[in-house]
Amino acid sequence: MQEITILTEGDLRKIVQLDLAAVECVEGAFHALATKPVIMPPILRLDIPESRGEVDVKTAYIPGLDGFAIKISPGFFDNPRLGLPSTNGMMVLLSTKTGLVQALLLDNGYLTDVRTAAAGAVAANHLARRDASAVAVLGAGMQARLQLQALALIRPVCKARLWARDFAKAEVVARQLTSNLGFPVTPCKDVPKAISGSQIIVTTTPADQPILMSEWLEPGQHITAMGSDAEHKNEVDPSAIARADVYVADSLKQTLRLGELHHAVTAGTVPSDKVFPELGEIIAGLKQGRTSETQITICDLTGTGIQDTAIATLAFARSQSEKVGTIFAAAGSSSDFAPRGADC
């Protein structure tokens, strides 16, 4: 009889948090992408323009792991007007030996939020100055909050600035982050003021026109661009990619198709055949990242299936050790459900 572990968002919040363990999990995934024969097919994407909606399906097989995840990740960006979150979704973890379902992770996008923020911390940890203490975040959604929280895990952040098109929302989020993180987060009405003097800049919006211009950048800054995960999205001025001393992709194939690099190539500021390092290669010591405190570095994060397999595997392992979730006997009747720890 096949047993499937069903994990709700509530279950997952108990066993997986945005902490150093999550950052290490995602860092290990990037390292594997650079050093192992990982199989990671292109993202399957569906756009629903009438609702400003999109759905991405991502997956990856990492040799040595017992399971691989398939993630369905919708993003409907008008949802906040309806009082709904803009992102949700779920993951399915399947056995690499039999293909049978091991776990159904009904996370509503929570694990994606965690692994995306963790990836931002990984990027900054390997590319930002070690003494980076001032951060600028562009955007005021969930990732704006989580990216700043993640950065505080790996750098001595003592102040931050927050910009959003809706300044009133920026004010509310800044107050909440100041209270939650213990250092001042200041709302800003314009981007140049937000990024001036910041050693780390994170873009977290679904913008389809650049909001961060090349001429505003200062020596020594690191930019993590994580909002451009579709062909039409573009947060960073294409000229900034050419100006950067170091440009790094999470997956070069993906950033050439979906990321900021895609727009730089289209604009002609970067040759289409230029070879750039990937984040995993820098983590593994195969390629060089920042070499001086004055360099401008950019990391283009489009989101990879290997991150989803890694975080889903972590969640499943913890559910087993901590006996969290509900067991479903797939070959039995509809009554074959039992919470962890209950008599079966």
C-alpha cells in the first residue's frame, strides 16, 4: 500500500522557516547545479493576460536525492485588489526510484517564498561586500519583506530603505519591518534616493519597464534582481548589465530567455554569445565573483526548479523526523487518512 504524506501550509510553516538552514539548503542546490549532472528542463509557462495572471511549472532531478519535485506556481498580480495574495501554488514530491508520489505539499506558495528569499541571501553572500550594512528594496510585496529578512541573516544590516509605486503601502510595510527586524526601514518616494549609499539593492517587482537605471548605480553596490522571471518583465536598465563589473545568472539558459540578461541582449547592450558565470559556479569556486570593494555586481534570479526540489526534499525529511502531516494510504478507501502520530 502506497503512503502519501500530505502537508498543509500550516504544517510547512512549523517545520521550514526562513533561516540559515534554508539558506544553506538553497546554496547546496546551486552548488549541485554546477557540479552534478542535474536534469532541469525549461520552465513550462502559461500566461492569462486578462487577469494579469501567469502559471509556471518547474522541476529538476538532482542525482543522489530520493525524490524530485514538480511545482505549480500561479501568480495573479491583481489579486491584492480582491483581498487575495498575488501568489500561491503547490508542490508534488515523487520518488526518483519508482515515480510514485511521496508527498503533496499544499504550501500556497510558502515554500517558493522561502526558497526565493534564501536564494537572494545566497547571491548577496557570495557577491556583496562583506561589510554591507545598508540595503535598498524596490517593491513592497511579500518578497520585499522576505528578501530583507534573509539579508539580515548573512550581512550586518543596520538600516534599509524601501521604495514602491504606492508610497502609502511602502510606509506601512516599512513600519512593520522596522518593528519586526529591529533596525530602521525608511520609505522613499523615489528610487535614486532609496539606492543612494546602499551597498545591496534588491528588486522585487513584476515591472515590465526598468525601475533601476544604470546611471544611478554607485561603485561597490550589489544588485539582486529577482522580479524578472518572464519574457515581458524587466526591472533593470539593460545598460546596467553592460556596466556591471560582474554579472551572474542563476541559470544562464533561463536568464537569456526570461531574465534581465534577455532584455540587455535584445537592446544590444550585451552580445548574445557572451559567456557569464552562474551562481552555482561561483559557490563551487569554478568561476570568480567579486574581487574588489568597488565593483558593481548583479545577480539575475529567475527561479530554478532545482531550488524547488531542494526545499521540498528538506520539508519532507523534516515532516518524517518530526512526524508532521497527514498520511494518506493511496491504495485504500477515502477513509484511509491519519494525522501523524495517530493509530493507523
